[in-house]
Amino acid sequence: MLRLRHKLRAVAAFAWGVFFASGSVSAAAPPAADPLAEEIARWSAYVKDSKRTDEMWTQLKGGIVPLLTRSEEAFKAGRRELALHRLAYAMTSLSAARWADDRPEADGNDIQKFETEWASSGKALAADMRALSPSSFDGITPALTRAIAEAAAPQVKVYYDASLEYGRNTMAGSGFYYVGLARAERDLIAFCRRLSSQTAAPARRLPARSLDAELESLETEFLAAYRPPASIDKHSDFISSAAALKEARELNAAGLHYGALLRYLQSVQRLSTLRGTAPALDPEALAAKLKESAARVAAAGFDPSLARLFLETAESEGAGPIASAIVADVLPRYFAALEPARALPPKPAPRATVTLVRWPYT
């Protein structure tokens, strides 16, 4: 059955309140509905009302459902970026499960029906699976909302392409789930656009740029850290970190620089936590560091939403390895990414050493 991964995702801040005029009389309207609150409530209700007991649902309850609960907690605590970051991951998995579950039960074992649905979904998703121009995301603000949308865009085709062979080599029900994931990533992009439509545009856009040098450097660090015993004891964590780094590279190459920056910083956080080199901070020292970083984010004058995700993550985690990694490694690299790009260091010339051994009596 499927193995559900947790990815860190980011979110934007949203504006409240609208006014309207009717004839010559102006009146204050009630606050507009908050799309973030609505989406959290919608999926929370789905989880609460579900009567499913199958294996896939058991997996979701063990991993994704707690993530949805944590999204609601972050929202109530006023950490909107963190709330949406958690929601985005939970809602795609839950949406995929619900879409697959809406199929007739017999279809889960019918590969022919799955292949028919796969072909039909391919037509429905065709426009979303084309290579998208970075400019197609220009209308999505703030930076974290755009980063989420950009990171989701390539996944539509990834999940759709994987679904056919996965379904053929496991069971039709699993294939349906992967098609559902492709659809869910498309829906996540639409949700980001809806959030953006109700969000005041930031005064200064975050200057996201190519991260060639940063990604090259991080990969070198990753390979240096991937040594026993850590590579054995924390193998699955290294795989997760490497997957985020690979995704960052692909987004960067496609010119989706907001999504690439998000995945790059998440890779930094994971690798820094794995290495455990960030100095431990007590609650008081952590609070001081976060206050200092928040002031620096504000002083920079750019859209702060992406930085807020990591600030809010550190606040919610409290003194510990994740918060230490964010303060000591993630935020400094965030600020460095706002500066002009560094030149790529020259690569060493390839060299191979060949040793010839003469076997006796030949």
C-alpha cells in the first residue's frame, strides 16, 4: 500500500474586511469568508464524518490526519503561514483518497476500469501537465502562496505518469489513488489562486532568483554528510532530504524560482537537523534569536511570507533541533538568497585512475 510522505509546505498572509457602496450610501460589509479557515473546516468535517476503516484510511489517520489537526492548531494560534503549509500537504492526500474512494468498490480490483479512467483523467489534466511558464504564476501572491503553487505544478504530471504502472503492478485501487493525487495537486494550485484573489499584494515582491550556486553547494554538503553511521542510522531521513533537494533542482531548472527557494530552504532545514551541528538553544535564547530574525525580515522590506513560515515553525517547535537548525542555518541562507547570485565555482577536471593487474601465468 502507499507510503505517505510528509512534505513541508509554505503559506501566505491574508487581508480581512471589505467595504461596498450602494447608490450614495456606503456601508461596512461583514468580513469576507476566509478561504483558509473554510478549507481547514471542510477537510476536518470530512475526516470526522468518514466511516472508512480500510488500510489506506488507517495510514491517513496515522500520518495525514494529525497534520490536519496541527494545521487547525496553527491557524487558531495566528500562525497562518504554518497553518497553510500543513493544510496543503494534508488536503492533497485527503483529496486523493476521497476521489479514489468515490469510485465503485469493485473498480478497485478492475484494471480495465482503472485504465479507462486513467485515459479520461489524462484528457482532463492535459493542460495542467504541459510545461508551465513561470509568468503564469505572476498573479499569485504573496511569495509563499506562489511557492506552493509552483511546487505543485510539476507534480500533476509526475503523479499521473506514475499512476498507470503503479496500478498495473499493485492493484487498480492504488492506481486510482495516484490519479487522485494528480488531480489534487491541480486543485491545490486553484486553491492558491483563490487565496491570492483575497490577499492584498505585498508592497515589494520577494526577489526570487536562480539558485544554481546554492543548490550545488548544498548537494556537496549533503554528499559529505552521507557517511556511516549517519547514512545507516538515518537512511530514510537522508532519502527524504535528497528528494526535496532533487525537487528544488528541477524547479530551479524550470525557472519556478519561488518553488525552488521553498524546497531549497526545506532541504537546508532537513540536512541541518540530520547533521545536528546547530547549537542548542534554550527557550529564552530561541525567543531572542527569532525576534532578531523577524526584525531583519521586516527591515529588508520584501514580501515576508516565506520567511514567516520558518519563523512560525521554529516558534511552534520550541527549543529543539528543528528550531536550532532554522535559526542557525535556514534563515541565514534565506537572507543570502535575497542577495545577487553567486558565480558557480569551477568544477574540477574529470580524472580517472586505471590500475592494471597482471594475473600470474598469463
